[in-house]
Amino acid sequence: MKRQQLSTLKDGARFVYGGVEWVKLEHFFTETNDLGTVAIAAEPVFERAFDEENCNDWRKSSLRRELNGPFLDALIAEGADPAAFMEFESDLTADDGMTDYGTARDKIALITCDLYREHRALLPKIGCWWWTLTPWTCVHEYSCYQPMDKV
């Protein structure tokens, strides 16, 4: 793929960055009026438990630590600019409406169920189940996932 500015890419366009192929979902303006981009990996980057301790709170998730630690480090090692990864806030409201988990701030996160619904037409069909960071409730030990073979 040829090198392009993210700001010129249309929603759904693919690009390679840090050795990973991504799908651009949308642009947004930050609180400081900078242009940001929401993107998702075009294919699963690895298979992991949401949390090794079976907790459904994204803020405590071992997967969150891996994505914002070793995975982010690997992207940077492949040439990604560390400053390109903007911290953003994810709403952790459960599908049943519970707000006990609040929000989380990350540079890399799983997609929320709300973002999944909003961008479903753009999401790659990967033929397997995948995690979202949205729990179905804040009471039980589960997180929600979407079957990608149904897209």
C-alpha cells in the first residue's frame, strides 16, 4: 500500500501502520481541536483471554495491559510514531445500562458495542468471535463479544 495521510482516507479504507493493516472507521476532533482517527486492526492480531483472572472490567483487564504495553511497543518497534497514538476515553457502560465501571483512557483499546453498531458496515469480516470492551453487566464475570461471521 502506498503511503497516505490518514486525513485523506475515506471511512473503510485500509492502511498499514507499525506493521499492522488497519481499517479507518472515522475521524474526530479532540478537545484541543486536533484531528484524530479511529481505526481497527483488519485482522485479529492475537488470541487472548479478555482477562487472565476472569474479570469483565476493562480497566483491570490483562488484555488492556498487553495492548497498551507490549503490543504498542511492537508497533513502535515496527516504525510507528509513539506520538501518533492519542489517548482517548471509552465509555464502559454495560449493555444492561449499569455504569459502575465508568470510563477508561487508553491509546489502544477494544471496540465498544456502540462503536461496533455504528461502524458495522465498515468492520472486516474475520470469521471468528471477538471481544468488545463492553460488559453485558457489571455484576457477572462476562464481557460481550460479537460474531464476525454474521456481519
